[in-house]
Amino acid sequence: MSTRRDLAEYRVIAVHAHPDDESISTGGALAHLAARGADVEVVTCTLGEEGEVIGEKYASLIAWDADQLGGFRIGELTRACEVLGVRQRFLGGAGRYRDSGMAGAKTNDHPRAFVNSGEQAVADLAAIFEEVSPHLVLTYGPDGGYGHPDHIRAHQITHAAAERTGNVGRILWAVRLREELEANLPAEVPQGWTRPAPGELDAVGHCDTWVELDDLAYTAKVEAMRAHATQVWIGDGLASETNPHAARAAGPVTAYALSNLVAQAVLRREHYQFGAGVPIEHGADLLSGLSGLSGLSGWGAL
């Protein structure tokens, strides 16, 4: 991780739908920017109550049993953000908006489901943007990356809040480049895991820029993902109190799986597409061209 403290004047916000999204999608960039002195904060929109659970110890916390998973995941998120060196808050306060579940699920109809957050969620995020005046906001593209309703909603409120406040320098969307993703899949997967079918994993054919993760930033990302042990299984042979089963995958980079046990790769690059605000040159630093924006008002002025 860079030892340069050259970003002390910059403020960065990452808007994510559930605990673990910050680490899986943007953990490397967040650790990298924080290590260079930027003020980095994660805004999490739900507690991830509708998630499944890896490991039998806490399996009964799921929504359709004890319905205690959301509270448990606060601890995982807290640890992950400590590893990344960033601050964290929940949109509207912890528990204000509930995990909507997958598209078409009955949980979409819950009155507190994030998909039903309406104008209030935009106002809540706009208040944070007004408070922080971020140079850079990281979130998802219009499809939410893989179509999850809460990811799509996070995209929507991010752009709406930025347009309302006019004080966000740039929005970038976290994506995965298909060529690099498929080239780094593990050659061998642990028993019970499966290799993804061609095109199964969410990925894109192009990006506008990326972050090269040095060893420390990469390690921080992996360890932050490991902190979400009910949701992420790292295939490096280590076990945990939450999931006492070790799994080891063989490949060019560290592998992991979610509860579906489809093997994926923690890439040495994080990829981003331009979303709005100040344009970015291809391959440029995420904060390039954003110095001196403090105090500017008006989205159009940027």
C-alpha cells in the first residue's frame, strides 16, 4: 500500500447496499485511498437481513428463522471497515431500511424494504453529501452490477442525491472486467465448490479506469472480505470461529465463494466506469482532476 500521504484534502464516499459489498466491490480502492490520506467513508443502505449464511454455527440467524442476521452483520461490517481504514455509517441510521431480497421475492413488499425507500432515502443521502461534500463517490451502475434490487436502488439514490446537492465531484461505478476475471479463476476448487459456467459471473467488457492493488491493499481487501464470514468463504485454507471449515483453491490469485459456493477470484485490479460529474481520462487515478473542488456548488458547474 502506498506510503504517500498525498490525498489528505480529498473526501470519498462509497454507497453500498449491504454489508460485504464495500469489501467485495471496492475494498481495494477504499484501502488504497485511505492509506494515501483521503477521508473515506462507507454508507451502507441496509443490514443485509435477507442474506444466507455460510457455516452452521450461525445458520439459524437467517430472516426466515430467528431474523437476527442483520444485527450480527453489523459486527462483521465494523471489523471490515477497521481493516480497510475507513469510517462507516448506515443510511438513515442502522435498521432504517431493510434488505429487499432478490428481484421478485415477497420480501420486496416489506414496508421497510430499501426498494420502497422513495424520496426519504434520497433525502437521507443528500444530507450526507451536504455534510461531506465528497470529491468522489463510488457505487454501482444502473443494473446494480448483477441486478439486485437494492444495488439498483443504491445507484438511483446516489445519482439523485448528487443532482440535488450539486456538490459531488465525480461518481464512478464499480465493475469487473470479464477478460481479467475469467483469466484469474482458480484452476482447482475445493470440494463442494463449483467453477462458474461461461458468462455466469457479472462482468463487463470495458472499463474507464482501475486501481492497481499493491500487496498491502490487496491483503486489506481479502481480510475485509474475510471479516464477512457469514457471507464470504475465502479459499486460502484458513478457518474461522464463524465457519470452522477450511477450503483451499489453486489459482493465480486468492479465490472466494459466496453462499452459492461458485468460485470467484479476488482480482489484483479493481475496475470502474465513469458515472457522472467531472470526466476521467482512461486509466487515470480515481481522484485525478478533482483538486480545488471544495466549495463549488452546482452539479452543472463541475
